[in-house]
Amino acid sequence: MNVLVINAGSSSLKYQLVNVEQHRLLAKGICERVGSAESFHKHGLDENEVVIDAKMADHDDAMALVLESLVEGPAKAIDSLDQIDAVGHRIVQGGKYFDRSVLIDDDVIAKIDELAELAPLHNKAALMGIHACLKHMPGVPMVAVFDTSFFQTLPPKAYMYPLPYELYEKYAIRKYGAHGTSHRYISERAAAVLDEPLEDLKLITCHLGNGCSISAIDHGVAVDTSMGLTPLDGLMMGTRCGAIDPAIVPFVMEHENLTPAEVNDLMNKKSGLLGISGISNDLRSVRDASEAGNERAQLAYDMYSNSVKKYIGSYIAVMGGVDAIVLTAGVGENCEKMRRMIFAGLQPLGIILDEEKNRQRGFEREISAESSQVKIIIIPTNEEYMIARDTFEILHEGTDAALA
Ligand code: ADP
């Protein structure tokens, strides 16, 4: 079964065509700056990738280009659109309605629209992607996969904020989490690497990319996660501040004369590694500058690792122990220095990094020392495959079809 995975952002449309049974990527690409005069389209696998200047006024135009490049041109992947059996859409906010992936119908579309209040840019973009598919591929079944659904298992003591209860009742203000598809994928793969049932394990999963989040997964069930009502909460990130004293927000608004939208922008786009270092949101640049003696870059680096360390400690306490800590995304998978700093000093908790394994490159692997009670595992995330797999499973519900 070939599934087209769509991840629509406010000005971008990322996609992958995946053959689910063969676990094979057939094509991928991204339409960027959709809606602007500088829009362009990258399509194809690695060496076959082509970059096309293409005018895309909206997601509808972008979708038409995507479909065209799947069946025509130098990097075509299939002979005809009939070879796309289904579409899986990534949706950021599923609110209280969706604790799992679902087949898209009018009711699901209406609920995604209603939830746009909680994730304005993201859910509206996803709807544009859904409508574009409905127009260009009528009759092809579509599935919605939500970033939040994995965290619908959180208990109220973890998802409620200690604010007046009426705010929860009126506006559904609570923790929803994000990156759920990634945390679900890496927890399943970690259990496979450990060769133990997920239901027997206490895991802490760390998605450390530009956006960062950490989850506590107790016997296969998510019990806490660092992102909150929005993906701004929790860890220090590339440009996001993560958790800060909430009193800072009105203070800065008053003294800097900022509107709610401006202070939101400051916390989402000008903070984190970028805000502290003044150099970049990219950890590689911050690392290089800190090694060259830049003190603010060094501070940013130290704050980032400390922020991860604090969550690891608190989730060990939440679960009463941990069997394995799982790392993924750009920083988690690639940055040996950051991993060394995160795990430094955790020996008393039974967490010992193997320096040599930490330096080696590879795919899924353990990097903890033989003597470490807690395993440390790297799992490259694959949210697109998870979306394709959910789509396959929903469309085969009630049949004997199963994936290896
Ligand atoms: P996104 O959230 O945009 O998908 P990624 O998962 O690609 O982010 O992660 C981006 C981050 O990973 C950047 O901060 C980048 O510096 C960092 N990163 C990527 N490769 C390396 C590397 N080899 N060493 C250190 N950091 C890296």
C-alpha cells in the first residue's frame, strides 16, 4: 500500500510517499514559502533531488505541483496517481477529541477546525492540506494523525495547570503535549532494540531537535510530557524559551511595551539558544562559538544541557525509576558533546554513558556502559513512517492484513 504523508505548515507543505509493507520511501519533498513570490519546490530522493522555482499562491497550488512531480519529470516515483492508495495527514492539535488516529470525514474536519483556536497556524494549515487533497484526489481515503493523541493518557494531575479551574472549563486550557508521533515511534523501537515488551518498561524519551520535548512513558503509557498547551513549554529549544517564571511575561510586556502577539513572538522566535548566545538557534554554531571562547555561547550550551538533565531527573521521580533513556532528532542523534554533558554526573542514578560508543556513528544503538543500570539508546525518529503505518492500519481494520 502506497501512502502519501502530508505535513502542511503555514507556508510549507512537506510530503513523503511511503510503501508501507516494504517500509520503503518512494519519494519526498517540500514546497516552501508557499504564498510568497519566492516560493520553491524541492522534490526527489537524495541524489535525484531537483529544486524548482515554482509559483505557489496557496496550498492548493502546492498540492497540484506535488502530485505532478510524483508522476512526471526526472524524479517521478509512480506512473499514475491511482498508485496512491491513501493519504495520511499530520495534525498538530487533536485536543480532547482524538486519542488516536482517525479516518477523515466531515465531522473530523469540523473538529480540527474547532481546535484551531488552540493551534491557530498549524491546524489551519493542515486543513488547507486536507482540502487540497480532497480537490485533487477525490475518493482517496485520508487519515488524520495527531501530535497530541499519544498524550491523551496523561492523568489529570499531570495535564492540569494550577490556574482557576474555570479556565479549563471555559477554554480547555491544559497540557496537550506535542511530538507525540515521534515519542510513540522511538518508544516502540527502543523496546525492540532492548528486546523487551514495551509494557514492561519505564522509558524517558527525549526529542531534541530545533523543537525539544521529553516524555515519561510508564509501561507503554505516556504519563507526562514537557510541552504544554502549546509547544512553547518545557525545555529550552533553538528559538523557544521553554518553561520560565510566568510573571516575566507581564513584566516584559509592560516594560518593553509589547502586545500579546509581540511577546509571543519574542518567546517563540527570539529566545532559547538564539536568545542567549546571540549567535544562532543551531546547536552546531553555538558549540563552535563556545569552543572558540564565546561566553554567551558557552552559557547557552550549559543551560540547554541543564534543562534536559532536570527533566530526566523529574521523570525518574514521577515513574519511580527508569529502564532506558531514549534520544532522537538532530541534537539527540548527532551531538556527542551535548549527550556527554546531559549524562555527566548521573552515575549515582545508575546512568553511565560509554564514551567510546557515544563517539561512534550509526543507526539505532545503545550508548550506555555495560555497568549502567539504565540503558541509553539512540533511535532516529521516523514520524512519516508512523503516519503511513497508522493510515495502513486504520484502512485495514477488521481485515487480516498485518505489517511485519
Ligand atoms: P527540526 O526540529 O527542525 O526537525 P532537527 O531534528 O533537524 O530539527 O534538529 C536540528 C538541530 O540538530 C540543530 O540545532 C542542529 O544544530 C542539530 N544538529 C544536527 N546535526 C548535528 C551534529 N552533527 N552535531 C550537533 N548538532 C547537530
